[in-house]
Amino acid sequence: MLKIRLFLILVALFYLATASAQSVISGTVRYAEEGGGPAAGIGVMMMSVDGKSMLGFQNSDSEGAFSLTYRGNADSLLIRCHALDIKPLERRIAARTQQLQLVVESAPLSIAEARIKEPPMRQRGDTLIYTVAQYLDSTDRAIADVLKKMPGIYVEKSGKVSYNGKEIIRFYIEGMDMLGRNYGVATNNIKASDIASVEVYERHQPIRALESLERPDQAALNLKLKESARGAWTTTLQLGGGYKPWMWNAEAVAMYFTRKVQTMLTYKTNNEGDDVVISELISFEIPLIEGAASLLNLRIPSEPPVDRSRYLMNNVHAVSTNVLTRLRPTIDLSARASYIHDRQTAEGSSLTRYYFLQEQPVDVEELISSQIRTDQAEVSIRLVNNSATHYLDERLNITGRLYDANGTVGSINQNLYRPAFSIENRFSDMIRKNERIYSVNSNTSYTEGSATLKVSPLPFNDLATEFAPNAVQQLYTRRLDSQNNLRWSQNIGYWQMMVRAYFNARIENMESTFLLADSEFYTFPAVDSMTNDVSLRRFDVILAPRFEYNSGERIKISLDLPLDVRFTSYADEDEHRFHFLPRLSLSGDIAGGLRYNLDARLTSGVGGVNSLYMGYLMTNYRSIGRRSGQLLHSSGKTATVGLEYKNPWIGMITLLRGTWSRNEQDLLMGSVIEGILVRQESLPIAHHSDRYGFELSYSQRISVLATTLGIALNRTWQQAQILRQEQLIPSLRGLWQGRLTATTRLSDKAQIFYRGSGSLVTSRMSGGEDISRYTYLQQSLSGQFVLGRGFRLDGSVEHYFNDAVSGSHRHLVFADLSFGWLHKRMEFRLEARNLFNHKTFNYISSNNLIDISTMSPLRGASVVLKVRFSIL
């Protein structure tokens, strides 16, 4: 005990000595011009009063923030700001810890008869700047086409952007966050020719009140517009039609950007397989809508691992409106509204193979067709005040969805009707007083949904009767979530102490009834074992102290010590549990662009009402099950270590990361396979699963070859326990994944792209041989060529390989060709797709000791003519 006390005393003395032996001069640099935006890359010098000695120097980061440390006995200091494009600024200050707000005036430097070619990639503080002109070709349309060529940036088809393996947290246009997490509509529609540069804020702090106090390890992306793209409406229309089958495509996109107002309007419709819902309107946050109602599902054909446009039979209409206005220099008001009407039809067949510990595998064959209609409307509004001393964020989001699906599996008919509604309010208010932060945060949401699943005839012979051959499963859920916290923090030098107090609540209810029905779907009364009415009330009171040491680029150490007191009430049970969930993070720069990061944490979770029901529930036409009535509890451990290297001079970014995690649960879901039928039940069996692996990525712009090269390699292992046929089966799943991309500019009028990915998947019962092993390879080569006189030729070849597939489908090659002509503001494009007229795609996948072989019909050879023109 004495040793512990001495240790604590020494730590306190060290803390006080560190805090008192130095003064930290921090703050932000902003432009004096209207808007008062952050001034990045400004040299901030700390000088002696006579101006003869420089005592410290730092360039302001992407948010204009800087931090200088003074160790000395002087009473006063000089702070000077300089850069080529500002008027010099000098201020005398007291030599003590303080925060400064420095305002500089622009004074662009003019150099007569000089033309400077900007490099493709350069570093300024924490900001990585890509010059779009160095990557742009005449064949590029949307900014996503250019982002894909930039080292370290990865863009998915949906428009989601990742930097160095991590998803970005903000997507700005001229420093303004109009779209939030729905920014896919921007990446896929903003013209690449309108963008001057792309800025990546590597350690971005979106809240100005926290600048110089907290620098999270998360990236944001900002688009800097050309002057010609500001203050003018840009409207583009497209009309198209084709055959076979008869197809149409139409879209209208209008954009307007200034420093005070931003607007983006879109309308898109087609039946040619272009899924604009995923590529533009989807939010990259986990949706709240539906909740436990999603337990009921229609059995639909599996989607093959090819571009959705090759097989999707759709009829979609999607409209969105996005508006942001800057009311004051620090206050933004934004609103968003969208509506989607989407019909999709699909057909396919599958063979599902279940493996057992001591029995022969069981195969289930299914011939499936489905028709799905989705209608969704969403409205959101957000008000943000983001000043240096006050942060206010108020947002309201309302979403309604109607899902109506019909289908057949062989001779069995199925129908699912699932409406849902959610409303969410997020509120945050933060005040900064010198080095102290006070804040209150609240996130409250209400979700309700229902689902009705009809099956005719019911394949469970022990349930169906001669007079009641059909079944109806009804489900209704409600959930109220509220997460609230208060925060206080104090910064002293390099140290920060923070305390958060949380009060979280979740109240949810689920009611369900399984009914037998006659041939006209008149239902019979349900028995008790086929009904559920379960409720759950959960309350968390959390005290979360946090200690952080942050010396800037060199080292950042943070330790979180949250204590969670959890009260849970369900059925006749009341639980009180304590959870101590510490987290330790360490990061910093080693030297020469090399950066390290480590993270270790404990987590805890609890199930919802979907883990409590004891009456039987039919989740799809051939699966029925129940839970034990006990609440699921889980706990986890995660550790991550990584190295990052960046060299902007040669355009190279690399990453090496290793991870390990363990998840422990006190309930195990088991299944019994009886022919095509699956009976599920959860049992109170404690178990755990382990996951570990590593990833390596390398990306570089090779300017001499006008090529951007990207390589990624990922290796993971997962150990788990599976309960099947009342036997516990230890399983091991291994996965190798690799990706290679290359973009080469042959000339100003020609470029080629290569993209390849592959995976090797193995599954085995622990201690045994592989029971399934397959290799999958996908690669594409495409080219874009400007032929002169406004003519353009695009072509692509795709190759797919799956060694678990036999016959001619083991290798499959697709080819597409497009011919275009640009005349003034009009572009005509003739597209020929699937030139080899492949009709089906076969694929085999594996997970949890289950192999699934699928056969999916494809769109045949087709031709589409599109006319695209700008009217403003």
C-alpha cells in the first residue's frame, strides 16, 4: 500500500512539475476576409521581445491551429505570422500559457512572367493537398473518377471515401459540410473539371472549440472549387433508351456553390440496372429504421459478386434536395430531403450444403424468384454554430420506409410486408473558456416497425394441417433510445484531463404471433407457444474519466477509464451489473514521415428484445426458432498496432496494421437441420470467438510513368464454436485477400485502368482437414481514348475465376464498349454491354461451415443510347 501511495505522489509531482516548467502558446490563425476561414500553412514564430532570437516555430495545420512551447523566464514574447500570401503580423504577448486568436489579411504575391506548375501531391502541416489538374484527364467526368487515381484514397462505387485504410469522417465542399454522411451524391456527380484541389485533413478536428486541445487520428476530405465554378448554376440533363430488353435512363443534376450558399438537386430514374440508391442516396451511417422487425425476411436469390448493373432488374425513381446556407461566419443551416421508389425483380437457384461433426453433409436446393418494392422518404435539418468558443449542433432526421415483397421458392409462395418509421434528434452544446471545455450532448431516437410474413403452403408438416396449410407470422416492435452525457475537461500544457458523465436509456418492446391459415388466409387462433410479448428496459449510468498527454507530432497517449453501472429489467428479472472498460491509445511520429499507433480496449454489450422471446417465431419460409428467454451478454477485447509511412515528395503512402479481438457471449444459437427445414434455439452456453490478422497497403503516384499504383494484402483467421444437430463444433476460417490497382495516363487523350482482387477462403473443423477451400479472382482492364473532333472510345474487359465452380463457368469474361461524341454542350454516347452475351453467373461462397452454390441470371447483350447536355 505504501508503494502505491509513493507512486501516486511521484506521478502527481511529475505532472505538476511538467505543467509549471513550461508555457504553451496555442491558438488558431484565421483570415480577416468574410467567412473568417482557417489559415493553413502560416508560419507562426515565437521570438524574444527584441526580435533577435527565435524561440519556437510551427506551421498552422489544416484548421489553422498551432501550438508552441516556451521554456524560459522572460515576461513577454513576440508572436509573428508570415507567408507569401498574407500581410506580416506581429503581436506582443505575456509569457504564460494561453490561447490566441490571430487574424491575418490576404496579400497575394504576384510574380510577373512566371508560371509555376504545382506538384501532384504536397504536404502542408496536417493537410495533404492533391492538385486535381495533375490527375485529371479529358475522359474524367465526376470527381470520383479523379479521386481513384490519388495515392492513399480509395473510393467505393457508392461514393464512400477512405484514406489510408480508414473511412473519412467529414466530406467538405469549400470547407462546408452540406451533405453529412450522405456525401455519395457529391462524389458521383460533382464535375471533376470544377475542382482545383483535393485536401485531406489527416488529423482533423471538426469542432473549432477543440482546436489546439484535441487532435483525433481521423481524416476528412475537402474539395476546393475553381473560381469559375463558384456563384453559377451548373445543370446537367441526361436522356437515354436502349434494347434488350426495352430500357430507359434519365437524370437531372443541378448544383450551385458560393461561400455562403450551397445547393445540390438530383433526380434519377432508370430500369437498366444502375442502382442509384446505393451509389448516391444511401447514408454511410448504420440506419436506425426497422429494428427487430428485420427478423422476418423473404427468401430471395443471393447476389453474385459482379457489378450490380450486370444482373439487377430494376425500376427506380430517386430524387434528392440538399441545401446549406451560411447565416453568419460561424453558423450554418442545412436541410436535406430525399424520396426513393424502387422495384427489383430477381431469379436464381442455390444449393446450400450444411456440414456436421459426425454426419454426412445435407444439401438443400432452392429455385427462387422475388419481386421487391421499396418506398422511402427522408427529411433532415441541421443547425450548426462552430466558433472558437462555442459549438452548437442541432439536427433532426425523420425517415419512413415501406417494404413490400413477393416471391416463390419452388411451389411455395411467400409475401412480406414491412413498414417502418424513425425519428431522431441529436443535440450538442459546447462552451470553451480558455483551456476548459463544458459540454452537454443528447441523442434521442424513436423507431417503430411491423412485419407480416405469409407462407403458402407451410413446409413444417408437424405444424400445418389439412385445413390450415398456410401460415402467417406477425411482428410489431417499438424502441426508444436516449444517450446523454455531460463533459468537463481541462488542458494544462501537454496534459488534458476529461470527465464525462453518461445517462443512457433504451426501452423496447416486441410482440409477435404465429398463425395457421386456410387456403383463403383466414387465420385460426394462436396457441401460447406461438406468441411473444417481451419488453426490455435498460439504463446505463457511466462515469468516464480520461487522461491524455499530447506533445503534438511526437507522441499522444490517452487512457480512458469508464465505469458503467447497468440496470436491466425484462420479464420478471432485474439485473444490476458493473463494467470497467478501459482503453489505452498511443500514437506519434517517429521520423521522416513514419508514424505509429497502438490501441487496446475492453468492450461490453447486451442483447435486445430479439434475444428474449420464448415463443416460436418463423423468420423465413423454412426457418423457425425461439430463444431461451435469457438476456444475451457479451464482452470483448481488441488490440491494434499499426505503422504508417507517407512521403508526399514521391507520392507514396503505406500502411501496416495488425489486429486481434476476442468476443465472449453467454448464449449460443444452435440449429437442427431437418431436410430443407431449419429449427433454431438459443442455449445458455458460454463461448468465445477469436479473430486476428494483418493488413498491408501501398499506394504511390509514379509521376515519370504518369501512373498511380495501389497494392493491398489482408490476412485474417477466425475461430468460433458452432452448435449444430445438438453438437458443439469448433471451427476455423481463414481468409487471404489481395487487391492491385493501376491507373496510367498514356497521353492527354488516353488512359488505361487495371483493377484486380482475389481471395482464398478455407473452412475446417478445428483439428481436421479443410472441408471447403476455394479461390476467387476478379480483374478488369479498361481504357478511355479521345479520338479527336470530339469523338471518344471507352472499352473494358472483366475476368472472373472461381476454382470451386466446374465447367465453362469457372472462367467468365465480360466485354463492354462505348462510343461517344461531344459537340459543344451535348454529348452522345452509344453503349454496348455484355458483348459475349453471358446468360448466367455461377458462384460458391462459404461461411460458418456452410457452402452456398448460386446460379444467377444476367442481363444479356444490350445497346443503350444516351444524350447528355448542360443547359446552364
